[in-house]
Amino acid sequence: MAGIYIHIPFCRKACRYCDFYFTVSFQQKKEVVLCILREIENRKDELGGELIETIYFGGGTPSVLDPQEIIDILKTIYRNHKVDTTAEISFEANPDDLKPEYLKILKENGINRLSIGIQSFSQKDLELMRRSHTVSQSYEVIDNSIKSGFKNINIDLIYCIPGQDIHTWEKNINIASGSGIQHISAYHLTFEKGTVFNHWRKKGKLLPIHENESIQQFELLIDKTSSAGFDHYEISNFALEGFHSKHNNNYWKQVNYIGVGPSAHSYNGISRRWNISNNSRYIQSIKNDQKNYYESENLSRTDLYNEYILKSLRTKAGINLTEIALKFGQSYKEFASKEASKFIKAGKLVKDNETINLTRGGIFIADYIISGLFKV
């Protein structure tokens, strides 16, 4: 089994916190889509005929695509790959784009999972982040998506937004978990290099929330989603039973996938590849049948072990020492066991037979623990 990721590098507005690759100019949109189609065709043999289990439209904002562009991309994938009849086909979208007619077209053309970038049900938060939609559009899009027959809906939320108090965050969780959707992805706001928010932070115009408030908001998220029946299956992801994201799960399990479009990443079990984050150079290279629109690196055994730790420890499944020995060798198992022991003693990791997981306390320092288990 394998997956396909499509990066759509266009947005209607530049959100002040986002560092993903995109442009607000649609001048090259048609050409980029045509080159995405060609890249899919050019790379049809890379997965060795593996069955495609997931297709994911990400970005940027895929919902800026015209219906025909979506249809063309899907047709090209189906023409060049064997796609599972039960494949999860996810589509990221902004609330203001998902009008009833657009939802109908998505549904009719096989999209069966929506990921809606709501981020907050507070108008003050939306305006600070410079989101393109309103709170009323958020309520409307959830209602319309359910009415359109979508039974697998994720909404994205952001917490620890400057000025966002615990009561506003609690309201966001309550609305999301009680709205009839099946999945919540909740991300801690980060001040990424090159973003407006980070520039404001440096100038003292915008200050991060205090660490104690950050912990309080995350603990509230865990408790409230749990009481609403959501399984906390990865640090930032919560789902009702049967609605874990297959695409994300496969990524964490290091399943092979190809990424097409500017800035998209690919992985085949032995190497990692990433397309350039430049629409013009991407277009020129694809049109001229050149190979200079991407870079790649072969992964050593240690690289692969570190990726396994990075991706697996973030999930509910955790890391498995027997699996480490089988995949990377006995010495890697012994190394992981030794390095994990100090975190187990500190109550940040827990070991059950051969499986090691983050404890609730460990979740708050997950990055530190993960780097502590890396082999350099």
C-alpha cells in the first residue's frame, strides 16, 4: 500500500502565522496544475505498482482549485496508478470556499474526507491570524458538509493564540467536539521564521502565551476531547472510533508515498525527496522534461532509525523494541532501551513489554524526549 500527496501552492490570503509554501497570486495556477498532471504521469512507476490507499490534497489551499482541475488530477492518478476501491481521499479546504455546489462536486468525484481549516470559533482570533473566513461561515460549512453527505470530516484548530484565554479555548473545543464532525487536529501556535507573527514577536508587538497557560490549554484539550469520545491517537490528532486519518497514520508508519507539486515531499523507504518551493522553476523544469525541480537524499540506517523514533513516539502506538531490532539491528534496540530508561524513571515514558509510549507528562516535552532517543 502507498499514498499520494498533492501540494496546491495557492491561497486567497496570507495568514500571519503560516510558513507553508504558497502564493496569493493565481497567475500561474493553470500552469502549475498542468505540471502536476505531468509529474503524476512521469512518476507513475516510482511506487512499483503498489496499491494506492490514500490520496491527500494539501497546501496552500486546495479549495481554490476549479472543479475541473480537481477532476483532472484525480483522473490522472487513477489512469496511472492502481487505487484501492476504499481509498481515503482527503481534501483540505477553507470554510469560505466550501459552498453547497462545490461540496456536491467534491462528493460526486470521490472526495470522501474533508479537512477544514477553521482554526478558531472566535472572530477576534480569526482577524488576528488574518483568516479569510468568518465564524458564521465556520458554522455554516460544518452544517453544509454534513448535509452534503460527508461522513468523515476533520477540522483544524489552533490553540495558544496570543490573547486567547482559557475560556475561549474551552468554547472552541466544545463547539468542535459537539458539531457532528469525526476528527479534530489541534496545533499549538508557533512563531515560524519569516511569518508576520514572528516579526511582531521580535518587535514586541505580539507576545507568546506563558508556558503555564500553554500547558493548561493542552491539558484541557486532552480532557475535553476524551470526555466527548475522541481518541487521542497522535499528539495533535483526536478522532472518534474508526476515523483515524489513514494518510497520517501511514506517514507515521513510514509507508511509501509520492508528493507532487511545488514543495511536496516523497518517501520510498530508502530515500527522501522534496520538490523545490518555487512555482516558476517547477513549471519550467517540468515543461522542459528536466530533473532539476527536486532534491533527494539516501537515508542511512541511523537516519531511518531516527525517523522511526520521530514519527512513532508521537503516536498512541509508540515505539516497539522488537520492531527496532528487526528493522535496524540489535544494537539499535539496546541503544533505544538504554536512552529510554532515564525517561521511564522520570515518569515521562512508560514501558509495557516491548512497547514504549509517552506518558501524559511526557507529551509536554515530546520533542526533547524524541531527540534524546536519536542516534547521532
